[in-house]
Amino acid sequence: MRKFLIAISGALALSGCSSHSGGYARTDGVPVDPLHQQSTLAQCKSEGATAGVQVNPGGPYEVVERERKEAAVVNACMARNGYIQAQQR
């Protein structure tokens, strides 16, 4: 069971990284400036990384919960800065 949880959490961690590598659109319809988007994403990932530290330690689901919280903080930060995740088709 432990190996299964480690494999699942690893897959979620990798999928979380790939979902934040791009794919954002502006909420105001302005074309996305890739350099501005990358700098905003770097700032938001930094916020997300510090938020993941505040998760209660212990338990087998700690890694999954930390990744989920980090992704939520990154998405909220990007939304505050005018970006939303573009829908994938």
C-alpha cells in the first residue's frame, strides 16, 4: 500500500508541474505576453511553495495534500494577476 501511495503522489507531483508550465489565458482578453506570464508564474510558484510548508505533518496523504494546496495557491495567485488556466481541448 505504501508503494502505491508513493507512486500516486509522484504522479500527482509530476502532473502538477506540467499543468503550471503554461496554458494560461488573460481574463481581460489581452494577448498573453510570455515573459510577463513566466515572471508572474515564478512569483506564484514561490507563494505556493511556502504555502505547502504550512500543511500539518504526518500521515500517508501529506504529500498529496501539500501538492493540492500548492496548486490551489498558484492558481489563486495567477487569478489575482489576471490569468486563468486555459481549457485544454
